[in-house]
Amino acid sequence: MYKKIALATDGSEHSKRAAENAIHMAKCSAHSKIEVIYVVDYDKVKSDVLSHWNAADIGDTRKSRMREVERMAKESGVSYEIKILHGDPGPTIVDYVNKQNFEIVVVGSRGLNVLQEFVLGSVSHKVAKRANCPVLIVK
């Protein structure tokens, strides 16, 4: 099946279900590897810093979003790697996935920002339209 799997995650419930599917796919083939991709959005970072400028735990929210997916991958025994990227999530994921020649991208159908998804189009939609490989969108 697939040996090089990209899992785009933001810590939302949909992305956790996407992680379950990516792990299931990885278990189907020996030597499969999941690359967990988390994109730090510049706009969100800026607003986090402005609203929490004196908080010591500013990065803890982002780290906690990754913990659950990392725990799932560890417990399943699949090979995985976490990649943190910076930029606008949709285009950043597409650019990275296309340059790294992944065989499939797994992404949740909705992320953490429902308003942005409604107004600007979802990250999953952008990835599905522009990735050069199959894209599995998980509800």
C-alpha cells in the first residue's frame, strides 16, 4: 500500500480521526512511515504573542495539540516523524508534500478555525485541489 504518508494535523478532533486513519494505513504495509505535519500559522502566532505577551506557557498550547497524535503513533508502533513548518497552513502543506513526493496525504475535514474555514475555504480543500498525490479527507 502506501510507504510514505503525510498526516497534516492541527490538534482538532477531525485531525485526530485523520491520525487514526493514517496509522491504520501505515500498519497495512511493512516499512511505512508517517510524517506528522503541523504548520505554525504566522497570524495565529502574532495574536498569541500579543494576547499572552507575559505568559511563560505561550508554546504549550501548540505542543499539547501534537501530544495526542504523537501518543497515538507511539502506541501503535508505526514509524513516524514530526515536522513543524511555518506559514499559511494550506499552501505550506501543499508545497511541502509536493516537494517531498509523498504517496498520500491524510487530513481532517475541519480544523480548529471554523470561521476561517467557512470564509476562506478550508485547508483540506486547498490540499485536495493542489497536492500531486491522493488526499484522504477524514470527517
